[in-house]
Amino acid sequence: MSAAAGTTTTRRLSAPDIRSRKAGDKIVMLTAYHTYTARIVDDHCDVILVGDSLGNVLYGFDTTLPVTLDTMILHGQAVMRGSKKALVVVDLPFNTYEASKEQAFASASRIMQETGCGAVKLEGGVRMADTIDFLRGRGIPVMGHIGLTPQSIHTLGSFRAQGRAEAAQLAQGGNGAGPIEEDGRAVAEAGAFAMVVEAVAEPLARRITQSSPIPTIGIGASAACDGQVLVLEDLLGLLPRTAKFVRRYGELGLSVQQAVEAYAADVRGGAFPAAEHTYNLF
């Protein structure tokens, strides 16, 4: 309780809070890119991700690669202003952390200082393990991201499910760890507090979750993951096309279109503005 105001102060969730949810209550995670949507989702989410997917959703880029550090910081600040409870995680965008551990620290520390967020997220498993450990050792909580890593789209070739060959081997009784499972192990051992598992074939995503000491947050992976994440605009039906793993909980795109059509018709027909929408002399 606040002694001065007599009101309850909301404590924002932290990276250790999320880490402690391994095999516990499911973790709810959504993206938000600006203050208004952050305010809406904050009461219902454990984690708000300021994802570099804003490049696709807000700016119309074909990939996330053009997104800059300054852009991520600007949107991170907006989301922090709109939220009070959820842990806010901001993506490190492409070409801001891959060159060296020192580059990653410079980028991550700017995000943490200038937004006030609670953690950063970066893509990559084995190849980024040293960087994750370096950041964690300098006080920056890191969420990992394995499987389909959108920043590597030109290497992957397309946005497609990952690990099907590994999952098929598991189904046939194989026990050898493949590259995606090795990525998950490396991220956990490096000290990440959680990791996103994106578009990984279900049996493999389930196995990674069961063997991982840190929470897994699935997107197009497995219901066995410790939590789930979706892009808010996908969930709301604001985007014309969505991936197979998206469940649309609304059709706001259609509602917006209908509202705009009605507004345009009223303006052209002289029905808007009416007298109650204009200011009188006195």
C-alpha cells in the first residue's frame, strides 16, 4: 500500500518471475507496439513483446530486416508508458547484436536504459550462446528464440516449419539430439530466462519443452510449451493473411472497413458532421 495515497501499487513482473513459471501456470504473451494496445493487453498478459514484427505489421516491410534499433526503442518507450504489470521484452533487431558480444551489449544496454523494459530478446541458439552469457553476466536478462528465426529468412529460404526431420526421427524411436534441440539446450545453459520456440514440429517442440530447465513459449509449436505468444494484430483479425498457427479471436479488419465505408458515405452525403459535432458561437 502507498502510505501517502492509500492505494495499492502494482508490481511489474520480472524475468525471474517468468523463469519461475517453468512447468507451472501457463505464460501468456502478446505483442504490442504502442501505448494504447499495451494498456489493453497489460491486464491479461504476463509478458508483452515489442517485437521486430512491427516492421511487417506497422511499416509494411516484407521482412523484419529493415527495422532499426532507434525504432525498437521508440516503440518500447510507448509500450512501457501503456503498461504497468506485464514484463516488457524488446527485440534486438537485425544487425545490432550479431557482430560481437560487445555490439550486443551496446545495443541491449541502450534499449534497457532508454525504455526501462525488463529484458531483451535475440534470435539464435548455439551461435548466440556466448552472447547470451555475456549479456546475462552484465545484468541484462535475455529471452532466447529458436526454430524459425525471421531475421535469418534469407538463409532459411522461406517461412516454413522447422525440425520436421528431427521430429520424424523421434517418432521412429531415435534419441539423438538434432540442431534445434541443441539450440534450445545452448540457450538455457547460457543463462536465458526463457525462450521462444517458433514453428517447430510438435513432437520436437514438446521434447525441447520437457527437457528444458527454462520456460518455452511457443508460436506454432506445441501446446506442451510453458506459454504461448501471438502477434496481437493476427489475433484481432486486422491482417488480411495469417499463418496456420494463428487463431483469430476477432475480425476487427472487417469492422474497421465497415466503419470507414460508413464515414466516407456520411461525408460525401453531407450527413457528417451534424450540428452536434460542430462548435457554436457561444
